[in-house]
Amino acid sequence: MRTFIVLGHRAALTPDFTLNDLPGSAGRLDILCRCVTSAFCLSHGIRRDVMVYLILQNQLMIRLEGARLKHLNPDERSTGALLQKALLAHQEHPESEIESTPGIFISKGALPDGLARVKEKETVYVLHEEGRPIGEIALPQEVAFVLSDHCNFQPDEEALLKDYSRLSLGPRSLHADHCITIVHNQLDRAQFANRTLLV
Amino acid sequence: MRTFIVLGHRAALTPDFTLNDLPGSAGRLDILCRCVTSAFCLSHGIRRDVMVYLILQNQLMIRLEGARLKHLNPDERSTGALLQKALLAHQEHPESEIESTPGIFISKGALPDGLARVKEKETVYVLHEEGRPIGEIALPQEVAFVLSDHCNFQPDEEALLKDYSRLSLGPRSLHADHCITIVHNQLDRAQFANRTLLV
């Protein structure tokens, strides 16, 4: 499993935004939509071995499960509509986790909840410009990455993440969705090379 | 200079589409919008040393010049609006190249025109799943990449591209914008490593 925990520091907590303005009215939800596309979308298919946790303002958690995911298209607007549906479902059922569309679950939740879900089974890394170059590491199969939207990690998040290794993807400061694309490619190439060696 | 020539096989040739449906009414213009974002957008800035040629149905060419580019935001819809403005400007001035907004130029043009603009100064590669792994090549500074949207290269395009080397980015079939992100990362890392070696 490959997991991405993405922190959306200003992302909308309620569905009352317009899909015509994801960056503004939805608090840069466009970034999270692109992260979802990068995490799941192949040229003609969905990566089923992926899980994404979107943490909205450290209050809500939207979990996208590749194995069950349906109706996901690569464009931002249709992904925004799926996330909007999740927020609406949460508004109607705020007390428990609910599956708003196949493979998309929403509940109350913050970064510690996301970490608690992954840290027993997966090795957790933090994507950070000041980390160790990702190419120097032999990444495990079961792996989770924490990354932030356009905002830096906040002090309380830094404190929660301080014990995990930091990985850098290169010398330039990149958008979160571009980071996910590069991580996937790094893992794809490494796993393919390993398989080739084993044959 | 890094150049990307992206073939949009079904992309709209006129501005009469709605920004609410870039995948449908605009002929998968969403893909070209994401390619523009991947080509130019850093976390907090624009890559100025980049040129993008969008070839629409082998009839129109939209050229985006990093050094002059303004008003580009990372979300799909606002990029779609810039491309729509370009198509409108072309409709009003169909005979010559026109700069519709700073750094965005439109004119009649097909793949051979795009290639003619780059092939004297830049080494041209074709991004293709069956190519040589990109990691095996020492890429030059002045480099251009040709890639396709969600459609395969057509036979006439294959014929035009047959003399250029093909490069593959990994074992999975990826979206065009994800390919651009990976190419940039490959070049960023190689150039950084070279600079470090030279110090």
C-alpha cells in the first residue's frame, strides 16, 4: 500500500462553495483535487493500491480508498464535486464516518488520526524540502508520506512529525500534487527494477 | 531552455465552450491545462526557462513563453480561461500570430511547425512508453520533449517523429502532465548534481 496524508490548511469544511472557484471559495481545494488525481490516476486506470487521507483544517478527514474508488475522473472540477458530496454527507451525519460515494469516506479527524491509521503497518516519511534525497533510500512496499498544501507545516504539526524521517524530492520547491507524482514514479521504477532483478 | 510540445488531438479550436466542462465541451482541454501547470508552476513561482507548444488538432498552435508569462495560476479553470482568450483572439485575428495575454501566443500551426521552432537549438526527444529509460541518458540543457494527450500518436505524427529518440519515464502509462512533472524533476536533480560536482 502507498498512502499519502495531505494537509489542507484552509480547505472548506462545509459544502457551500462553488465549483467555479475551488481556489478561492473552497480554500485552495484545487490543490487537494490535484493531489487526488496524482495519487490515483494512471493514463487509463486507477491505482488500486493507494490510500489518501485529506486532512481539512485539522478537523475533518476525507479518506479515499483506491480499492473501492469509483466515479473519479482526472479533472479538478469533478474531483471537487466528489469532495463537496463528502462534505455534504458529513453535514447530514456528523457523528460517524460515512461513505459518501464508493471509496470516499469522511469523518471528524486530524493529523494524529491519520497517522494512527497508518503508522502500525506502514513506514511513515515526511516530504520536506530539507529532507534526505529520496533517491538515497530503499523505500519499503508499505509506505506512507505526509505532505502539506501551499502552507508550511504548522508548529503543532512539526511537533507531531518530528520523529519521522524527512525526504526531499529535489532542489526545487514543488506543488503537493507534483510531489505525489514524483514519489509514485520513484516507487514504480524501483519496484520494476527489483522485479526485473528477481526474474 | 526546456520545451514541451503537447499534442491535443481533440482540443477545441474555437472559444465557444464552457469552463464548467473542460473535459467534454472543450475536447479534453483539461489535460492541456494541467500540462501548462506542470510545465510552469513551482510552489511559489513560475519556471521562466520553459516554453510550451500546445498543438490543437494539428491546426492551431498556442505557444506559452515562461519568460513573459503573466496571470498563470495553478488551477485548471483559470488556465482554461487563458486558453479560451487565446482562441478568441485567434478568431478575431486569424491570419497572424497574436499575443492574447502576456506570454501566450496563438497562430495557425501543426506539429511540423512546432518541431521547426525547436529542432535547431534543442535536442528533441519523444516521450513514449516504449522508449529508453530517461535515467540512462545525460540530457542536454537545451532540450525539447514531444508528448501526446490521452490519444496515441497518429500515423502521420509517428512518421514525423520517427527520427527522434524515444524516452520512457517508467513502467506505468502516465498522464501527460505527470510526465512533464517527472521530466522537470529528472532535469532539476541532474542539473543540481552537476552544479554540486563543479563547485
